[in-house]
Amino acid sequence: MRPSSTIRLLLISLISAVLSGCVTPPSNSDTSRFERSGQGRESGDIESARVHTELGAEYLRLKRYEVALEEFHTAIERSPNYALAYNGLGLVNAALGDTKGAEAAFQQAIALQPTNSESRNNYGRFLCDQGQYEASQKEFLLALKNPLYKTPQVAYYNAGVCALRSQHLQQAETFFNQALQADANTHPAAYQLALIQFNRQQFAAALTTLQTQLESAPSPESLLLAVRLSRALKQDEEARFYMVQLYKLFPNANETKQLQKMESSK
């Protein structure tokens, strides 16, 4: 059953977080003036298309893919040139493993609105998942060319992940640093950068890189890495502190079980 009209209004703010492929949701869902400038080809019932696209984004977030598909297709029926609906359609098709459908939808979204950084970023992620690393980096860089892109840290982070997959370690490090420069709270970028530094035995630098995340939003991965870093630096008290945090905050996490095995094997 679809949400009532009242609930639909409550869902409007969710579209940016889902359709932008964000690491963390942006603070508001307004489309930038730069992005609006590429929308001039829209026609039909644009307001209806927008609402159905926002509903599709919420169903996508809930992994209710069949209903999300219906909403995005309805949005396109209401306004055949509504670019964000094709962006969402690409995300659903990708989640369902329909690579041809995803490719076509993302390309249509970009053709209709070439300046939309979210569509460029999502298409880049899709290409990276297909192993098309060079093509994906081009999309991330095109997303970042938009001077009013509200969440450049997202594209920088995704570019870094893709660089890691293609074994371009130095390039990945650069992208993760740029993500953190754009937003110091891009915690996944901090973790990946710290992991690179850990593997280089740059233990102090890695612990410094993790510090903001450890203080504001610790994750099982970051806490386990902090334990290993503290031990490498012979900081036993700090290591015990991060151990306690991991056991307390994430008792059932795989990282907690991994730490328990490490401790039992001593």
C-alpha cells in the first residue's frame, strides 16, 4: 500500500540522500541553481513527477525495489524528461542486477541534465562496480566540476574507493584526502586513508587520521583499527580504552569477534 498524501509530504526531504549516493545524507534536499539550469527540457506534470521520484527514493532506501520501480516509471510517465527519475531508475536497476537497464537510465539522466553531479556520481559508482575504472573516474571528475555541488566529498570518496579497486594506491590516498578536506566528517574516507597509512606502518599518522571519527562517530572498523594502531605504538592504555568501546558499543559486530579471537590466541 502506498503512503497517504500526508506521509508523501514527509518523504520529500529524503530524495537527496538516496539519489545522490551519499556517504552521509546532505543537510537539505534543495537542488542547486547550477543543477536547475540543466533541467530546461522538462515537460508534463513536473510536480507529480517530483513526488513520485521522492517516493521511489524512499522505497529504494527500504529495498522495496518493485515498488520503487513503479514509482520511478510513474514519475517518467508524468514528466518524460524528468532527469532525477531516470537517476533513481538507474539505481534500482543496478540493485536488481539489470546492468543494461541501469546503464540506459543513467545515460538518459545525464543526457537530460548533464550538470547534475548526483547523476554523474551514481553513474560513476555503477561503472566502477562493473570494473570500468577509467570511465568511472571520468564521471566522478565531471561531478566535481560543478562549483555548486553540495557534497563533493561523496564523489571524492567514491573515486578513492574505485582507485583502490584498480590498485592505484597513491591516487586513492589523494582522493580520500580531498574528501576529508571537503568535509572532515567523511568518516569512511578517514577509515580508508588510515588503513592505507597503517599498511605503510605510519601508525601515528593513521591514528591522527581516525581521531575525528573515533571521537564523534566510532564504528566497529575504526575501533578495531584504533586498537591495532595503539598496540603498534605501544600505547597500552589507549588500546584498552578502544577495546572497551568496541565491546560496549558493538558487542555483536564481526570486528568484536575478530578482536576476541586475537585476544584468545595470545
